[in-house]
Amino acid sequence: MRDAACIENNSSHYADGAGPAQPCHTATPVHEQAGANWAGIATLALGVFGLVTAEFLPASLLTAMSTDLGVSDGAAGQAVTATAIVGAIAAPTIPVLTRNFDRKRVVLALSLLLVISNVLAATAGNLSVLLVSRVLLGIALGGFWSMAAALAMRLVPEKLFPRAMSAILTGVSVATVCAAPIGAYMGNLWGWRSAFVAAGIVSVVTLLAQLVAIPKLPPKDNPSVKILFELLGRTNVRIALLAVLLVVSGHFAGFTYIRPLMEQVTHLSVSAISAVLLGYGIGGFFGNFAGGFIAERSERHAIVFGAAFITVLAASLWIAGSSPVVAAVAIALWGFAFGAFPVGFQTWIVRAAPDHAESAGGLLVAAFQIAIAGGAIGGGVLVDHVGALGGPIFATVAMALGTLLTLRYGPRTR
């Protein structure tokens, strides 16, 4: 445990706007590997790809899923909500509950849950079974994300850690590009279940690869509930989490119900929808790099840039979403703008709590998942009551508030 005075000095230093706090010497992470285990890192990237793909598939298949299961678009959208809520609970608690287990066994167990989730989703005959599959996905998602950075620290030397994390996050970029358009394309050809069959095959390959490539990793850290509550008591941590709730909920309120908007407001064909979603994915791929570039200089500017940009894009869909050109351009640029958030928020939360970076990361994942659930629920209510434009309406308001909060209270560089 770190010295209390050091913790207090770091918190005050950051909160006063003086830039990143200076971590105590004991906060330096311990890296076990003398050489880099890139095969293990590759399997973590593959795991992230499978998890993010499974999480985002409903956005591109929502109409077909709701029709087949006999429920409304808003009800089917709660498949996203279920994953998010459970992921929010799992992110901070899985490391605590499994702190005495070998980390390789924990990773394999989480990957097995992903396999089972995809099988249940592909065979679901009603909404209840689908929601059970998404609950299992939420456990795997929250647990995996909360441990990813700590695992990377143990697989590569310290100097290669940023490169390893960049490789792992490549799984997010590829999933962002592939999940929505490929899901929509497969759903149109062979039905929405075929997309989950494909995701299931990827998850099986991931499980087998991790079994071979990841070495035994005896538990080392000692996360606790006490530390989580201590972090929540810090003003700068709470502000960062509130910004996440506003910005990410706004994004997912719009993204989750983007297909109903393109079908009911813009009146695009299935092939055109797949093309627009591909544009969204490509935009997100390049947006990740642009967001990283901006965040290296100022995570505050990265978040403000992305949130303000999406506010304008959501408003344009709200006002002129019936235009195919406006919708296609706005959705593609939306993907690009969202790429600024992950690196920006990760940097903000670590600098807000340099003495407990792993626990702070768990809280960040939890906030992300709560925000996803909030966006799916709020957007679903508006979609069911005011139509497909409900998503952009929710996004415009939430994003605007998140932009103002980050602009006023976000971290300043030294």
C-alpha cells in the first residue's frame, strides 16, 4: 500500500490543474518478462476483437432480431443493455473475486463464457434466451477488459508495454470496422443468427490460442472493494466518470438505434446500410489513431473534440436525417469522432489515480458499461415513443453536456 501523504499530494496536484500527478516510486508496475511474449499479446487482441464484435452485432441486426423474436426494436435493443449492465458489475468485481486464481485460468474461463454466449445467441428462440446470452457476454467483457492492461504488463518488458497495449487495442479497431457491416451483410444473406455463428467460431479459435500462447500467471495484485470506494471519494475521479457517463451514453443512444433510423427515416436499402456501416467502421479505425495523436498532447482536447463533433453530427441527423447524403456522411464521421474517446478517457483516469491505476481502470470500464446501458435504455424509450429519431435526440443532449463538463473540469496539461 502506498504512503497516504503521497496519495494526498498526488490528488491535490492533479485537482489544482497543475497537470499529471507525479507517481510515487512504488507505483511503477512490475513487468515479469525478460523477453516479449507477442503470441500471448496477439491472443489478447483476438479476445478483444471477439468481445467487441459480439457486443456490437445487435446494432447492425436489430431490425431482423426484433422481427424474428416478435418484439419491438426498443425491446431488442435491451440485448445491448443487458451486456452493459452486467459488464459494469463484472469489471470491478471479477479481479477481486478471482484474486487468488492463476490469471491464465481466469482468462480462459472468460473466453469460454464468450463461446457459450455466442452459441446461445445463435440458437435463441425468444428474447429471454437472448438476454441470458448477453448476460454471459457482459461477464466476459467486463472481466477481460479490467484485466487486459495488467496482463500485458506481465507479458512484455516495461519499455514495450505501450506497444503491447496498442496491439491489443487493434482488436477494437478491427472489430469496429468489421462487426457492423459484416453483421448486416451476413444477416441479409443467411439470417441474423449466422453472424453469431461466425462470432462463435472466432471465440473458439481465441480460446484454443490462449490455451497455448499464454503462460501460467500466478496472482500478484491484491485488489479490494476498499480501494474502489477510496477512489470514488476523489473529486477528480468522480468528474472523469461523470464525463464518461454523459459522453458514452450519448454515443450509444445514437449508435444502438442507427439501423432503424436508416430504414425508417432515410429509407436506405440493406446493401446501402451495410455500406454506410462500413464507412462508420473505417472512420472509427482512423479515428482511433487520430484520437491517440490528440490525447498524447491533451486528453481533455481529445474528448472535447470527439464529443463536440458528435453533438453536431447527431443534431444533423435529427434535423436532416431523411437525406441519404447527410445520413451517410454523418454516420461515417461519427465513427471517426468516437475514436477520440478510448485513449482520452483511459489517460484521464490513470492520471487522476496514478497510485491505483488498475482499480481506476476497473471503475472506468464499469462507467463505460453503465453508460452503454443508459444510452440503450434512454434511446430505446425515445425510439419507441417518438420514432427512430429518438436516438439522435438523446445523443445531442448528452453529448453537449459531456462536452461542457470536460471543457470546464477536464485535466489541463502542465
